Amino acid sequence: MHMPLEESLEKLKENGLKHTQKRIDLIRLFVDEDRYLSAKNVQKKMDARYPNISFDTIYRNLYTFVDIGILETTELNNEKLFRMSCLHDGHHHHHFICEDCGRSIQLEMCPMDFFEQQLINCQLKSHRFEIFGICDHCVEKNK
């Protein structure tokens, strides 16, 4: 389950950021979409309500939201993608990410269990594991 809008707005407040309508709508977009989006996708979707919204405004807010834990990011084909953070649930997991639609599927198994056995006497600080491919919805749609 992703961080709801109210929790995200509380994070803005905790970090001294104003609750502007653009920020609220930007967070709501990610809550509603529930998938990875590029900054270009976000700008297109926000442009319907805010014609001529600048790419810089979008980009700056996306990275601010990443910094304070509202959004998380990944990279695919040298492009940053953003989605609602799921780190707040305290439950360790990884993702399969669809290269067509940006949908992510939570993976419960962690491959680090295997690697930790091979890295004896090493101090592991963090890790990240993502699988990229085409989700079942897109496979079916493209048949």
C-alpha cells in the first residue's frame, strides 16, 4: 500500500514546504497513477490543469519529493522514473517494473540472502534490486 495523500502532505509540512495546489495535484497524480512516470509524462498530465507548467517546476518538485521520502526513483534507458514511495511501510521488498506502462509489481523474495552468504566479513550498507520487463497486462494488450 502506498503512502496516502494525507501522509505525503504531512511530510511536506514536516519539511517546511508549503501545501500549494500544484504540489497537492502532483502528489495526487502519483497516488492515482500508482506506477513509475517520467518527468515528461508528469508534465503532460499536469499541463491539462496547469497549461504551460514549466519542466523545471516539475523536475524541481519531483526531486524535492524524492529527498523527503514522498517519491522514489529508478532509472530505465538513461531516464529517471518516479513513483510514490513504498519505503514507509517498513517492509523490505523489491520490484518488477513494466517497461511499457511503468506498472510495478512487488517482489517478496530478496536476492541478498544469497549474496550475503558469499560476502563473508563484508559490511553491506544497502542494496537495490529491480527486474525490468513487460507486465502481464501489456503482454495481453499487445497480442
